[in-house]
Amino acid sequence: MVALVIALALFFDFTNGFHDTANAMATPSATGAIKPKNAVALAAVLNLVGAFLSTEVAKTISGGIIREGEGGIQITPVMIFAGLLGAVIWNLITWLLGLPSSSSHALFGGLIGAAVVGAGYGAVDYSVLMSKVILPAFIAPAIALSVAFLATRLAYSITRRHGQEGDKLPRRRGGFRYAQIFSSSLVALAHGTNDAQKTMGVITLVLISGGFQAVGTGPVFWVVAACAVAIAAGTYAGGWRIIRTMGTGLTDVKPAQGFAAETSTAAAILTSTQLGMALSTTQVASGSVIGSGLGRKGAEVRWGTARRIAGGWLLTLPAAAVMGAAAAFTASTGPVGVTIDGVLGLAIILFIFLWSRRNRVGHDNAVSNIDNAGAAVRINKRKARSRGRAAAGRSAATTTTTKAKESSK
């Protein structure tokens, strides 16, 4: 059972990777800063590296939200299996819909639902849940939105357009495209430091609950390495449906916007990782993209899409909890129940995959309208006026010729 849970946890880590690729690489792909296929490859490598940089979030999960060990309430590997199953199914449903929901909250919801069914309400440490999950879910996206808004305003103020000759200000904003390669790489690295830790925490939790690891210890090296490889592989798989939503569904992203959004996202994620907060990187990234859209004059934020994403945020934790609870209730009947869960879960996963093939989204069509407006082009008013007079003259000449032909007829 422990081996089965570890396998399912690594599969969840894989789905987390392709579900959250958009957090780092949607905006640079949308602005043409980096080709989509190259973007996911870069993100995969940096997710792999980031997974080795911290284990604070893993400790929050293995010894925080779900109580375990001496003096606490034991949650069995069967219950963890059920919780993971609920998280995986919800992740795939939202991926199919192109909805950038939180893989983190799906995991927490699934585990909490399963723990409550299997061990009662006392199995959950609600103070840790509130301080490390619920509050950051509201505070971090709002902070990221505000910072991205200010950063976008600052970027456009520094490089603002001018139509006068002799301007000394920069002529182009295209340089932000190159800066986006750095900022998006930082987001991918930060994502590895936070999201990969969650699966490490789950595997550590099941090893402790199964008696294979001492209570209070953190993830061992092979757990860290396995989770790093799994999330990197998932990231390389793409998650193109969500990249399309994040890259062009919320707002039309310009290079300066993308740079501001990515920098704000990375700062929020790295800070939360240091504090051991299991933050939803998807919520932070979405908030940053919206903030950057509000910060650019003339940009349109598609509030219908934003409301849809926000609805997914609110539904994720309770929906995954219900799925985890249902799987835990079935699994509680014994080996037959675990088998039913496994077969039914596999059938749902295969159905979602086959259904997704009906409307394929890949690197070639995820971002169809790459933005080419990186340049802030100066307008020479004198030349513009002369071109306007020439055009007016040509128009007048054409009109005169037409009238002459009509008179001769």
C-alpha cells in the first residue's frame, strides 16, 4: 500500500508539473520572448533544480496540516491514497477545461477529506491550515496583483512613447522580451522550491504513517530526487490548455507587462517558500497577470475569464475534499474498496485523456497571436504631415479623374 501511494503521489507531481507550467511560461510565450517548446524545456530544468533548494514546505505538509505520529492521530496509507486520488482527478478535470486552478489546494482538499472520513475531524490541524494555506490563498494573490500593477506602471513610465523629434528617452520596449527570459526562469525556479515540496511532504507522511520513517523527520534524499524528476517531466509535457488561458485569456500581454508579472510572481513564491507556506503558485501568477493588465493603459482585462478562474479557486479545495472523502469511504471497506477506487480512478483518468484528444491544444496552437508590439516607435510629425498631404493630394486627383470620366460619358 505504501508503494502504491508513493507511485500515485509521483503521478500527482507529474500532473502538478504540466498543470502549473503556465505560471512561468505563459506570458513569455504570449509575447514571443521565447518559443513555447523551448519555454517548457527551460521550465522543466529549473523546476528540477528548484526542488533541491528547500524542504520547508514539505515539512509543513508531513508534520503540520495532517497530524501524525506520537501524541497525534495516525492517518493510514489507505487514506492518503484516497486523498491523492481526489487531487489527481480534480487536477485533470481543471486541466481539460483550461482552468488554472490550484494543484496545491487540490492536494490539501483531497488529504483533508480523506483524513476526516478515515480518522475524524481531529486529524486536521486547523490552525496550520488557516495560517499556512487559507490566509496566504487570499493575501498572496492580492499582493502580487498590487506589485505587478505598480511595476507595470513604472515600466511604461520609464519607457513611455513620445512623438517629438530629439527625444532622449528609449525608443523601444522590445528589450523587455529578453528580460522576460530571466524573470520567467526565476518563476520556474521558485515553482520548484514550492510545489515540488508538497509531494515530498505527502510521501514523507506516508512513510511515517507506515512506520518506515521516524516521526518529525523531513524528506530523505531519494524522495527529493524522485519528486524533482516527476515535476520536471510534467512541466516538459506542457499543459498547453492552461498556457493558452494564462497567456492570452486574461489580457493581451506586452513584454513590459510580462516582465512585471513574472517578477512579482517569483518574489511572492520565494518569500512564501522561505516561510514554509504552501502557496498556490497558480493564484499568485494569475493575480500578477491581472495586475499587469490593469497597469497598462489601454489594456483590456477579460473579467469573465478572471471570474471563471476565481470560481475555480473557490471550488478546488472543497471539491477535492469531497472526492477524497468519497474515495476514502470506498477504501475503508478493505482491499476490495481500494481496488474499486484504483479501477474507477484509472477509468476516469483515461476518459479525460481521450476526451482531450477531441480538441488538441499543443505548442503549435496554444498561443496563436504572438504580440509583436515590443517597439515604442517614435513618430516624426513633420514626415507624418507631409505623408498625409501627399495622400490627400492623391485622393483629390483620383476624385477629379473619376468626375472627368463621368462627364465625358
